[in-house]
Amino acid sequence: MKAVVSPVKIWRRQSKISSLLGKTGRVITYTVIRSAPAGYAKFSPYTIVLVEFDDNSKAIGQYRGSTPVFVGMNVKAVLRLALEESGDEPLVYTVKFVEVI
């Protein structure tokens, strides 16, 4: 049986995502996930960062930049596909981080 996601949850998530898009900040800390949870094994290893934005708010997300991540690195929040397409399931997008060039 598939879980049904409430439209209210989707709307709340979208409003949070839209408030983060385009914000810049710096990496406070990061970790590399080498042993991923079930369903994510094919994506490992991947990097998770804790970012402090210029307005002192913080967010956690996946780093998808092209250069190696380091503490103090300037990054920007962008919208990316969360997982690969899976047949009839709707596409899910989320906030990820890339380096500021």
C-alpha cells in the first residue's frame, strides 16, 4: 500500500522551499554519507552540508557542486530533482546546495 502525501503538506513544503531558493551562505560543517539508508544506496557516497545563510538562519541539505566542499565555502540554495524518476510517481524537487562562483 502506498502512502498518500497530503496536499497541505506539499503546499507547506513548497513555501519553505521557495523561501530558501537563491539564498547564499557558508558551509559550517559537512559529512559524507558512505553507507546510505535503504533506497538511497545507489546515490552514495553523497555530501550533506549545514549552511548558515547571510541572515543567520540555517539549513541542511545535499551538496551538489562540482568542486570539493570545505568549511567556510560559499554556497547557494538551488532547486534540484530529489530522486530519479520512478514510473508513475510524481517528480519530487528539493533544495540542494552548489558553490558560488
